[in-house]
Amino acid sequence: MTEVISRPLSGGAPEVPVVHDDGTDHGHAEHGATGILKWLTSTDHKVIGVSYMITSLVMFYLAGIMALIMRLQLWDPHSSLVTPQAFNELFTMHGSLMLYLFAGPFAFGGLANYIVPLQVGAPDMAFPRLNALSYWLYLTGSITILMGFFVAGGAASFGWVAYAPLSSAVNSPGAGADVWMMGLALTGFSAIFTGVNLCGTIFYLRAPGMTMFRMPIFTWNMLVTGILILIAFPVLTAAIVMLFADRHFGTHIYDVLGCHLISGRPTPNACGSPLLWQNLFWFFGHPEVYILALPFFGIVTEVLPVFSRKPVFGYKGMVFATLSIAALSTGVWAHHMFTTGAVLLPFFSLLSLLIAVPTGIKFFNWIGTMWRGQLLFRTPMMFSLGFLFAFLMGGVTGVMLAAPPIDFFTHDTYFVVAHFHQVLFGTAVFAGFAGLYYWYPKMFGRMLNEKLGHWHFWLTFIGFWLTFMPQYVVGLKGMPRRVAYYPSGLGWQIYNQLSTIGAFMIALGFLLLLINFVVSWRNPVLAGDNPWDAHTLEWFTTSPPPHHNYTHLPPIRSERPTWDYNHPDALALKHGPHATASGNGRNGSDGSKEKVSV
Amino acid sequence: MVTALVLTGCQVPGFGAFPGKTAQGQDAFKLWQGFFIAGLVIGVFVFVLILWAVFRYRRRSEEMPNQTQYHTLFEIAYTVVPIVVVLVMFVFVFVTENNITAISDKQHVTVNVTAFQWGWEFQYPQYSNVKVIGVETQTPQMVVPAGETVRIFLRSDDVIHGFYVPEFNYSMYAQPGRTNQFDLNITRTGTYRGQCTQFCGLYHSLMLFSVRAVTPGAFQSWAQQEESSQSSSNSSSGPAQQNLGNQSQSLKSPSAAAPLTSHTAKGAIGD
């Protein structure tokens, strides 16, 4: 069926249409279901991964449209485009969709689901049916959250963080708040199951020769992400259950009203505490920030070496940096709460500052990967570079915010809005779409158009800076976040207008992505197995891969099995002046044509 | 970084932040300057490294580059140096934070600030509980003396709010069931705008207030004048009372005008 084994690829000649497909649909013969039934019943990680990506992209575009409406509202200080209530619903849903339904699911449900089994040489995820359940829970939860717009009283309008007691039954009485919580609990379970699946797959389904320290960094990062999901998401789900109980079953876990009711006199310390919600939420929320960052760090670490024609620089340092980020991320949640005055411990500031160290290591490793390489600026590489610049800026301002005295006057202002958008846009958008452009040929066997891709990148990149740099300035001038109106005469308007123009540039860029999908669908340019001359195992099989991914595997002697297979001549170059550790590839030099049957 | 500099125009020394009109705000401002410069140096360094790699190592031939994977010396350097930098920064953070949050034991003017949806109440327990209340349709003003210590006791009647005066370089949550206290040493007279920063529901955008810092003499005469004009409507009420018991009455009002009436009514009952 596949003749991939016998054909070493010569260099990176991306757009040569190499056809291996012999006309039959791989896998369907043994699986039966086709068409819509395939999408509804499949337990194949590739089908589920694509479903995840399509759904999360729909969420991304919806949340983007909400952002555009908000930017239009803020064009004028007293705009009457939307009501304050609608504005509050819009930013709540924008944040919820982007964080809960796009960034996470796109990474660990979409890309990781598709790529991790391929990268470790496994036929599927460890628990395929649990995987399907994850997706359907995610879809159901997403629809449930969106239903908020159609219930009486409108969607949830307490911000994506749902601070108590604003989220209580008294302050947010509508059903919109309830469907938000139900939807979040459903997607929370979906995330937990996916975390279990990722850990199980990576621990137990690696192919012969794929030791832990030969795993691609993307897979490493998804393992750590899976562990973080298991630490963080149950806390969120439990916190939401308690919030729901407060709203409907008469408990007083997060509000002080009950103190009076129970004891008959106002004794604030006797019972419920709004602060408890913040502690629980951010104990989820800060690891969540890294659940939304590590997969994207992983993508960049795949893309940069391939388009530099070099291995990852400092592979092991990269792994330990990821592990230390994960460890530190569980001890910094209170830096979101400095202005509560309740958790103002220097400990949290120190740990938050320390996260800059492993992140810095990653930065230098990425630069080291490009150093003295042969850089080729295809679309995935452009988006990865966009990530580097965006995350650098977001990281530097993040260090500033770790200092409580600076946090005091930037907290809840547009400075913070600019900071976390630069971080999250840098990861989920720049790195996320780097991953999409990078793996799209593997998933669909066809290339995305380079010209459209570059236009998409440049519009997004310029729009990104135009949108968020003015927000730092206006934040320092004192503009709070989550306001539908702002005072005129303070000089804030021009910065808001620049922001709005930038947002529409980004939107234009993402319109081009849709056009790119259509072009690749109508006029396919076939990708071949390995259009980028990439390093990792997934590029060894066909594009798209057959039902159980591999008929044969190359020998796995380093973290770059496909590269080793295709470049037996380059092995000598590995022994550069500093290529010391791990002896990668040395054993493979004489056996690079051997096959391992699976 | 460069864009930030261009956008902030000629205020380069302040890097866009306010110099701070309180002693505490000036401390925060100095830390901000230090952090900005440190961030600028590190940011530009990394930025230049990336740019250099991008332009210098563009693919010019099909020649295979050296497959370097590790350089132990560099890796140790860029682990150890950032740790040292971070620890030095932390020392400055620690010292500044202690200065800003310190509560003085000197003579001070106390103001009990209560936030509610969507307005503010400023109460002066040392002056027969003189009270200023305002909502989104009628912005309240907190009058305080400049050059003296002002002690703020901050809490909320309903949801969480944020007490934020940009020119003081300071904000703090007003929370139900918890009272935060902090000192403000305002250095110059003037009127400073303030606003709720923590999202608190429908009219959060309009929850404004202002702080008018006057000379101590002017403050005394203002307080006495208010005392005499409010004495008929005010009876005694301690600073820490008049809270939780009546919360439910100030919650969730359907219109902009309603909070004013409901809160005023509540205040009357509470006292």
C-alpha cells in the first residue's frame, strides 16, 4: 500500500506533488463507516482531533467577532452601539470562549490528539472511546455555554473569572449564568479525560526505541500539560459545583450573606468567604495559563528546528525548563490577588518572578536553535517568529506585574489586558496557527497557499502590535478594563481607536485563512509525506496517515528518527564541537535503512 | 519596546506611568522605573539576538549547517544569570512593598470607604461620622488633607469593587466581609480622579469618584462645616458597624436611578 519506506527524501522540496495514495481510502475499508457516520462514531484519534480543531476554530471566530463588536463600542467614549449589559455579556463570553473553548481544546484536544500518537509511533490514543467521549462532552459543553445568549436575561455577564459574590444568585439571577457553569463543568470533564488519555498514551504506547528522552519536545510538553490538567481542572470543576450549590441549594460557601442568617448577627469571619472562590479559581487559573502555553511552546520547538535545518538546541534543558515551569505554576496563583490585600505574601511574588528563569532558558534555546542554521521563512516559521516577539513583550510585562507595588496600579487596567493578550495571542494564535500551517499538510495531504499564509501572518502581526501596544499606554493612564464607557477628555480615545483599527487588521488576516482553506480544498497542491523535510516520526507516514498510522517505522535512535532516516550523510555533522550528550544517532548511522515492523 | 517608547512620547523618564501624588505612589513609581529599565535592557538584548539570527542565518545555500545540540557553558550561563537578576529584582520588590503597605502609628485622619453597586460612601468617624455618598449619576468626592497621613478603611456592601486612584499609583479591592486598611500620604493639593477597577456589574463603567486633597486647615473647616450641616440627620454609628445586616437591600437594582434611593434608604435604616 505504501512505498514510503524505500524512498529517502532528498532535501526540502515542499511543493513537489508526491502521490503515494493508491486511490483507496486508508482505514475505511477496515472501519466501515464513511461520511457523516464516520465523524459521529469514530474513535480514531485523527478524526476526533480534526473534529476538535474545527469546533475550536468556530469558537475562535465567534469570540473574535465578539472582540470586534467590543472594539467598535470603544471607538467612541460614549458609544451606544451596545448596551452596558450586552457589553458585559460580550467580554464574558469572549474570554470564556477564547480560554475554555478555543485555546485549550485547540491545543490538547485538536493538535495533541492528532499529533502525539503519531509522534510516539502509536496506532491511536490509549483510550479511544474515552477520547470520543471527551470530544462529545466538549461539543455539548460549548453549545451549552453559547445557549446563554438565547435564555431570558442573556448570557453570563460576570467576566470569565466569575468572581463571587457577583456570580451569586442575587447578583446574577439569570439562567445564562447557570448554563455557563454547566457548560464549563462539561468541558472541564472533557479536559480531564483528555489529560488522562495524553498521559496514558505517552507513558504506555511509545514505539520500540522511543525512550522518554527521544520524544519530540511537543510530546514532552503535552505530557506535562496533561499532568497540569489533572492538577488544575478538578479544582475548577469542584469550585463550580460549590458555586452552583450556592446559587440553587442554599449553601453559603462563597458569600457573607449567610453569616448573618446563620448566626443572627454580622460576624464576617464565621462562615462563607468570597475570597475562597478566588483562591480556588486561580489555583486552577494559573496552571491553566501554562496549560494554554506549554503546548504552544512545544509547537514552536517543533517548527524552529525544522526550518533552521538543525536539531533543537539544549533539548534536555528544554525538558527541564518545561518541568520547572509546571512546578512553579502551581505556586503562583495569588499573584492574581495581590489587590485583595489578603494574600500579599512575598512568596508569591518571588515564585512569579522565578518563572521568568525557565521561560528565559526556553527563549535562549530557541535562539540557539536558529543560530548558525539555514533559516527558511515558510508560513509556519513566520508565525513562530511572531510568537517569539509577542511572547517576549508579554513576558517582560509579566515580570513587571509580578511585583505587587507595580501590580497595585496596573491591576484591572488595560495594562493587564495588553499583557495577557500579548501572552495568550502570542501562544494560542501565533504559535497555534504556526502549528496549523505546519501540520495541515500532514492532516489533509495538501499544502496551504504560501502567499495567502504570508499575508495572513503580516496582517495579524502588524494588527497585533497596533491593537495591544496602545492598551499598555492607556492602562498606565488609568483606564480600567471591562468598561463599556470611558470618560472623554482624558486623551484615552486615540489609543482605543488605534486598538480598534488593529483588531480589524487581525480580522482581515483571519479572513484570508478561511480563503486559504477554500483554495486548498478546491485546488489541492499535494503535500507528500514530508514536505518540510521535518524531523519527527509523524512525517514518516503518509499524509494523511492510514487508519492505524504506521505500516512500518524507521529505527528510532534519536529524537529525530525521520531526519536520521532521510539524512544518513548528515550524521557525521552531528559530532560538532559541542554535540556531546546522549550520543544521539550514533547507533543509527549504520542501520538507518533497517525497518522495524509494528 | 520601541513602540512603547514612541507612544509614550517625551515622558521617557516616567515610561508612561504617573510620578505619584502620594509618598507610597512615588515609591511604586521608582520601582516601576527600575523594572522598566531592566525590562528594556533584557528585552532589547533578546530582541536583537532574534533579529540577528533571522537576518544573519537566512538560508542562502543547501549546505548542511553544523548540527549543534548542546553548549553546556552557555546553558549554565543563561540559567544562572537570570536567577541572579531575578533575586536582585526581588530585593527591591520586597523593600518597596513593605514601604507601601506600612501602616503608620502617627496621628492620622481616618476615612471609612464603602463601595456599593454603583457608588461610594466616604465616612469620617473623627468628625461625627460626616458622610459623603454618590452614585454613577452624581460622582462623590472624598476630601482629605494633603501633607498628613490619611488612613483608609475599605470595604464593600455587596460585590467586590476596586478603589483606584491612578495618580496615587495604587488600587485595592473593596470586599464584602473583609476590611482592608492602608495609608495615603498625599504630597500635593489637587483633585484626583478615581474609579472602580474591579468589574462589579451593570454600571461598573460609571462608578467614578474623585479625591480632593486640600491643606490641613481647609480640611478642618470643610469637616466642621459638614458636621454642622449633617448633624441633624446623623446619629452615632461606629466605623465598623452598619454593615452586613442590611446588605440584601442594596443588591441588584434594575435601573440607574434605583441604587441611589435604595442605598439612601438603607443608610437611614442602618443608622
